[in-house]
Amino acid sequence: MDIKRSLVLLFSSYGCFLFAQEKTIDTVYVFDNQMNKVKLFHKVNTITPEDAEKNSTNLSEILRFQSQVYIKENGRGAVSSPSFRGTSAGHTAFVWNGININSNFLGQGDINNIPLFGYDQLEVKSGGGSVQYGSSAIGGSIHLNNNLDFNRGFGASLFSEIASFGTFNNFAKASFSNDKFSFKVSGNHSISQNDYEVPEKEYINRNGRFYNTSINVGVSYKIADHQTISWQNQIFDGSQHYPIFVENGNKTKYNSQTLRSLLAWDINKNNLSNSLKAAYTEDNFQYFGDIEKPKESGAEGKNYIFKDDFNYFITPKLNFNAIGELQVNKGAGYQSGIGNISRNIGSVAGLLRYFFTKDFRIEVGAKKDFVEGIKSPFLYSFSGKWNAVNWYHVGANFSRNFKYPSFNDLYWQPGGNLNLLPEYSTNVDMDHEFTFGDFKITLSPYYMHVKDYINWLPTPYGYWAPFNTYKVESYGLESQITFNKSFGKHRIRLNASYNYAKSINKETGNQMMYVPIHKANGNIEYRYDFLKIYFQGLFNGLTYTTTDQKRTDAIDPYFVLNTGISATLLKKYTLGFKVNNITNTVYETVSYYPMPKRNYSIYATINF
């Protein structure tokens, strides 16, 4: 088989619109077309909508039990942030359909204010990715992706769940497509009184109520044989009441509203493709120091994004990819000292991929960002993938990545520091994949060095301010084992991982806060005909919560076990029952905010 035809198989296997012949192979429209190229060189874990139903409380829960990410959550449904490979929350990029959606104010993603439902894939990638996905893609990136199918006709589904602590969760989706037009709409509403108790800690989750609503709409139309115009839109509205420790304490809450709209024009012809995107995103939030009174503070952020992704096969073996992006970030604060602010950002990236054979390929990338008021570093990446033999594949990645200061870092008053430098990192990692029959084992050692770490510190003037402080050195191992076996009406599926993470403050020599050295999770699922049962296990090792590694303040190791059973009748109707934290484990992910003990839910799904 010549190299051109092998490339068609490689790219089309990921649903990518890259062609090596005149005939169009178009079964699905992928909004994040860059991710399909990333998968050729990097390991990416995909969580399907069916898997998401196992942990349907929020995005934090599914990432905690089904990914390598450590999640810090101030109690169920409250403020939540991720830690990839020993990094901080600001070192994780949240990417919605190829667009970086980290908050301009916080410089990170607020996990529980991002919808869980409404995506076709939730994908988790460890390691640097700033060349493709911009600021914050240092420790890793979390991708929220939507696809649009063609020639599928009409389809619909309804998911409804009732759970402990007055929790109700409903999700509906409908779609229609023919050979030229594809449409998909979905909506989710979740609400919970969230009033759980943990007697061992003398804790009641008072004022823990939360609710959120999201709507997703996607449309794609083929305006010509090789041209498609598409639109994806997401609206989210949510509210979190912050827990209080005493019955007569001051009740507070945080409201958040987001709008994301993306218009794309794609040309896919012969050996070239081009994807032109225009996006508008808006993030608004309000903090209420008393839930009965007007807001005390808040902010409104608006982003205008234009992005072009050009891909061309110079020869059957040599592929050139150019990415240009322009952003206008606007913000306005309320009672934060931040006035009307604006920042222009531009970037130019180039990637060159060479396919020596169908089993050996390399990629070299370079990028320059132009951030108004910020001196940004030159970024680069190198990746290689070699399928040495049928049972062993190896990949290597080397990259330089960065994170520029957020609006809060620069403009918060008092304290904002206009002299901050971007954080940047050097990342090295490898993926060793071993396949033995139905088993697949992946070992991924990594090393990372982060410089000019931005840290908020107290000042002699009585307020806190951000400074470029210490350096952080992170190294460790991510490992994963999967097993899939079907025989007759039986099917067994296993996905388990273990992560070892050392993240050291180079000035003190101590482990970084809220970075467990050991973390492991596993999901095993057994199906027989119309019945399915699964178990989930999570082990989290000792986690320091202070900079001096004080053992008495650390979070003790814990193990949590979940299970569920469901039955599907006539391939359309599913009824399920879940038990979370079977062992009634008392545990925290953030000090002083225990998570729920044993709790239950019952759910039903209807597919039309």
C-alpha cells in the first residue's frame, strides 16, 4: 500500500476530512479538526456519553473517577479545579470544539461551571499542547467536543435521574441529518439541595444547593461537494451556594452565565483542507455575600476569536499545517478594582509532519504568540510515533509551553501586577504501548520544568499580590491498562490507571500543595445480553495541603468504591441504579470540605 493511501486510512479512522483522492469520504463533521491530528502522535483518553452517565453529578466527578486528573472540590458541586501531572489549575487548558475557553479573569476553568452533558466526546490529553491550543496547555488539556453526522435520519434520547440529597438531573437530545444537512440540539437541567451530612467530621453541607441549565445547538450544511459551513452554540446558566460551617452563618452564593458560539467554514479538497472559524464567547459571574442581597462583586468577559487552520500535503509523505489566530479579549469588573479592559492576542503556528512509513511518523511544530503588554516566549514542539512491532508502539514528545497572566493577575485592585511575566515550561514525555491479546498496557514517564511560576503572596501593605516566584520540577509516571473481551452475549471491559507524581518547589524542596504522589482509579464493566453491571474504584494517596508538608494538615489516603446496574429492553429503554461510595468512606479533596458518604441514584434512558 503506498503512503498516500495509508494516510487516508490514518486520518479517516479519526473522522478527519483529509483526502488523497477526488471522492469525498464524509460521514461526520468534526469541529476540533486539530485533535484528529494530535491523536496521531499523542495518547488521548476518550470518555463517551454512555460512560458519562456513570458519574452524572458534574464534570468534576467524571474526571475524578475516569481520568488521570486530580480534582480539588470544595465539597460536592462547589468550586472545583484540576491538577495535571502535579501542576496547578491554571496549567490546564479547557478546549471547547478547538477553542480555548479558560476564564480571562481566573486564567483557568471552573469545572463545575462547565456543563457535563451535551458533548459527543470528552477527551483528556496529558502533556504540553500550547502550539496547538494556546495558553495554559502545560500540564494537560481537557477537550469538550461535538460532532455532526450525515445520513443518519432522525434520532432522540432522554436521560432522567433522581438521586440522594434532593438531586434531579435531566438531559434530552434530538438530531436529524441527510446527505447535505445535519442538526443536533440538546438540553440539560440539574438541581440539588446537596444537604449531605458527615457525622464523623461533625459536618453538614449547609447552604450547599446548586443548579445549572445548559443548551447546545449544532448545525452543518454542505454548500458544495467539498465545502461545509457549520455552527455550534452553547448556553449555560448556573448557581452555587457556598457551604457554611455553622447554622447561623452568612449564606453566600456564586452565579455564572456563559455563551459560546462558533461558526466554521471548511474546505476539503484532494490533498488540502482549510478550516476558518469565527467564535464569540462570553463569561459573566456574580458573587453574593448574602444570598438575600444584591451582588457584591462580579465581572463580564467577552472574547472575539478568529482562527484559520490550513493543512496541505506537499508530497504524499510530507504534510504542512499552518494555524493563525487572532483574539480580542474584553473585560469589565464590578467592585474588584478592574475597570473596562481589553487585550489583543495574535499567534502564528506551523507544523510539519513527515510519514516515513505507515508505522513511523514525526511532527515538528513552532509558534509565536503576540500578547498585548506581555513579552511571550517562542514555543516549539517535537513528536514522534513508531509502531515498532504489532505488540509494541512507542511515542516521544518534547515541547515548550506557556501561560500568560490573567486579568485578575494584572488588574485586580489592590494587588494587580502589570510587570508579570508569562509562566513557561519545558515538557518531555514518552508513551510505551504494549498489546497482549485483549490487554493493552501504556506506560508514560514524563518530566516537566515550570519557570516564573505566578503566585499570590501577602504584601507589607496588607493585601495580596501576584509575583513570578519559584520554579517547579515535576516528574512521574502515568500508566493505564485496558481490557476488552466479547464472547457470545458476554462482554467485559476494564480501564484502570495508576499515576505517580512528584511536583517539587525548587526553592523549598517540598511537594506542591494538593498534588497526591499516588493516585489510581479503575472501571470494570460486565455485560450480558440486556444487563450491565459496573464497579469504579478510586485510591488517592497522602496529599499535602500546606507548603511545609505538615503531616497533621495533610489529607489522609482514601479509597472510594462505586457500583451500578442497568437493564436495557428492546434496545430503547434503560433503567439503572447506582450506589456511590459503597464503603461509606469519609474523605476530602480539599481540607475541611468532606465529600458525601454512601448515596444512591436511579435513572432511566429512552432512545427513539
